[in-house]
Amino acid sequence: MDEIFLSQEGFDDLKRQLKQLEEHDYPEVLRQLADARAQGDLRENAEYDAAKEEKRNIERRIKQLSAKISVAKVISRDNIDNQCARLLSTVEVYNSILKRNVSYTLVAEDEADVFNNKISVFSPIGKSLIGKKIGDIIDVKLPENKLSLKVISIK
């Protein structure tokens, strides 16, 4: 897996999720499997099948999170150059559809939260903002239409 860049907050959240899975969810699903086994015939035991599937899902998620954590590089907001938009930059733009200024914080995929204006650098808007400077005008092709953004400020 290639290295991924995260804020300290995003890195800590991945570690929190992993801890939850390892210390709570996985032991709980193992208990559910043991209970289902104790009921007897496993061929027609829906609880056993569901617990096995949940166990596989948890193991897969633990593996994914462990891999991400092992290659994650934490980026500090202190090291951000405000000359151009980068990961963790907060970019204020004039949005031609909304007809007003909007601020977006560019974050890693795992940290995206549209309700808090945190957009992934892999999203159409995020991709178009990376490397842009104050005053740049960007045209973003969206599924429904085209959006024009003008970079107002970068923090």
C-alpha cells in the first residue's frame, strides 16, 4: 500500500476505530459464534452464519485499518504553505452555482465530511483545487453540470 497522508485528527480516528474493533467488536463476535455453536446443528443455524460473516467483515476492516496506519504520514497544519492549495489547506472560493463564498478544507479520503466542508483531495472539487493559487479560476465538471470556482484565500 502506498503511503497516505492524514491530519493528526484523522490518524487518531483510524487508531480509535482499530482499537474499537480489536477490543470490543471482535471479542463480541467471537462470543456470538461460541453461543451459536452451542445451539447444535450448524448447517441450518442462521445466527452462526451471520456471526461468521460479521467476523470476516471485522477481520477485513482490522486488516485495512492496520495497513493504513502502518503507511500513514501525519501532516501538521503548521507546515502548510499558504501560497497554493494542498492537503489540509482551507480554501475559500466563490462558488458560481451558490453565488457566494464557500470554504473547503482539503483532507485525505478517510477524513472527508461534507457536512463540515471537509472534502477529499480525490473528489472532483478537491482534485481541481490542489496546486491552485489565490485568484485562480477553476472549472469543475460535475455529473449534473459545470461549476466555476474562484480561489479567494488559502489558509
